[in-house]
Amino acid sequence: MLSNELSEQVQSVDVLVVGAGPAGMAAAIAAREAGVESLLVLEREAHMGGILRQCIHNGFGLHRFKEELTGPEYAQRDIDRVNELGIEVRCGTTVLSIDENRFVTAISKEKGVQLFQAGAIVLAMGCRERPRGALGTPGTRCAGVYSAGTAQKFVNLEGYMPGKRVVILGSGDIGLIMARRMTLQGAKVLACVEIMPYSGGLNRNIVQCLEDYDIPLLLSHTVVDIQGKDRLSGVTVAKVDEKRNPIPGTEQHFDCDTLLLSVGLIPENELTRQAGVTMSATTQGAVVDDRLQTSREGIFACGNVLHVHDLVDFVSAESFRAGRAAADYVQGKNREGRYVSMQDGNGVRGVVPQQLLVPEGEAEPVQVMFRPAGVYENATVVVRDGDQEILRRRKRIFTPGEMAELTLKPDMIRSIEGDTVTVEIIV
């Protein structure tokens, strides 16, 4: 129980959004447009926009706005809408804790410690890059090893070049984009090294960022040694076998002063776990239902904190749904029905949502997203309710670097009779 003095300091808010990146802004916009007046967004950075602020390349907004925008241009459209709707956003405010009762503690320079009791919470904290320490790569602890996103911030926001001779480990989208960016800024990118037999990025980025600049992509390779005393002087790269173990005798050396790591993104879920939300070991995000509500009633999750997306357009679309669902929750618009489990089948990794409501009344279309577990050509994705097939769709190619999605129509949802629905890829 809170003391009387603390209780007087607690601010009540109907919907509280954590994060003012593309996910948080979209959720807040949707909640306000759905009629929520008591609405607050907390953002730890000094500005709204999230990671988009440093993504100065184009290619954003093709799905949502039907035109190519840079990251800052895309973010500005949502910033303008947030301001137009009069949504309160407190930047420079870090959320310290969230409990299962939706009690939030935050802190900022201007206001000090702030306490909130929220009717609903939307978690939109985004993700962070996997660091070198998570890789276990041997070698010295020299300067010149950066995550690709850190290098992007240095170059695009702060005007610093990390180095002149660059090797990139990992072929995620940020790494591919930085290969092009470093080249355009005058650096020599020697190679992009990927431990898997396929790239982890979008095909368009492989073409536009590597092939267009004659940058070699070394698949089934990894960095096995890092050399340098004060500053990185070189790396050793070797081929790996099917178990991703280095193959002796395949080593090659690169003289370089910079190693960029593009080795995966991790959802920022410390606050999610603190709230006692059930987590998915596959997505590393919350387990959610088709309204993006977590296992804790009134707490919703969306964007890269839920599962890592490829395109910001999909982040926004998902987050609009989360904001509307949070508004429905505080407005008492409850749904009746029974929940069924959504599970990964063969060739599928990380189905979201993991719970699906089969309603007693009218059903709504539900978007289902997942990552293919490998590269599959001329394959078919099948959704099954036990032995009953409720959806089948053929696609020319599935790759882990591109999120797959499908829509369950209302009649498909109403036809579900069992307790488990499985999504699988058949070759």
C-alpha cells in the first residue's frame, strides 16, 4: 500500500504509452482518435522519433504512405499528428518500473520522480543491438569495434566517421545499409561476413547496398579473431560448417581499423518482465492475443519490443491496433469468447499473436506474422485447426530476413473448433 503522502503524488491516466518511437506514436495517435482524452507518452530520449531519426536513407513509407520517405520524414508525419491531436509527450523521461497493477514509476531532470496509475499501458520500447560480449569472439578489447547502429548514429547524427577500412560481421539490414553509407562517406568496406548460409536482411538491401557497390558477401563465414592493441588493426575470418564451427585452413586476414557488428536485435523487455508478463522464448517479446494484450490484463505490447520487424510501416500498422485495443479496454468494450493457442509448425518461427479469441459474436480479421525458419522456394504456408485446414497460401520464396504475414478472415476464425491452431510451411 502507498502512504497517504505518496498517494497524493500519483497521477491517474487512462492510457500510458512507454516510448515515442514509431510504435509509441502510432499507439498514442490511435488511442486519441478512439476517444481517449487522458493519454500520456513517456520517452527517455530528448526527442520523439526513435531510431528513425538516424535513418537518413529512403525506403520508408511505401506501404503506409505509398511513397518513399527517409526515416526522419516518416517520423515527422507522426510527430506532426501527435502535436495536432494535442497528445502530451514527456521526453527525457525514463520509466524505472511497471508492476502488474499498471503502477508506473518514472524519472526526469525537470520533474524528478513521477508516479502514475494507468488504466491501460502500451509497451513500445523498441529494441537494442546484440553486443560483442554476446558473441564470444576471441581477440583483444581494442577500440574500433562498434555495433552498426552506433556507427550509424555517429555518421548520420554526430558527423563522425568510425574508421576508413571496414569489415561488417552479420548481414542484418542495419549492417547492409551501413555498408553503403560508409562507402558513400569514403571508407573502404572490405567484406560483409555472415555465419548463416543466407543473409539476414531484405533482398532489396543486399542488392542496393552490397551488389551495387561491389562489396563481397561471405556467407557461412564468421570472424574468429580480432587483432589490435589500442586500435583494431585487423580481423581473421574463417568458413564455418553446418554446425557453425570454424573450418581449419579456411582462415583469411583483413587489415582494417573498424569492425561493425550487425548480429541481431533484442527487444527491450526489462520493463515487460518486471510487470510479470509471460514471455516468448522464440520472439523474446511478450506473449499476446489478437488484440496485442499481454498475459497481464490492460497491458499491451507492439512494435519491436514485441517482435523485431523489417519495415516500420508494419510497426505502425501493428501499433495502431494496440492503441485502439487499449482504448477499447479503458472504455469497457469487452469481448466474449474462447481463446485458442497459435503455435509454430514446421518451418515457422515466432508466430504472433500466440493467442486467438474465437468470439461468440462477430469476428474481425486477424493479421498473423512469423519468421520462416530457413529459405524455402515455391513453398506453401498452411494454417491448421487440428486436421482441418483453414488457410493455404503459396509463395515463391520464404527467407528468414523477411517477415511473413497472412490474414485470418472472420469466417476462418469462426470455423475453429479445436484448442490449437498451427502455422507451418510445406515445401
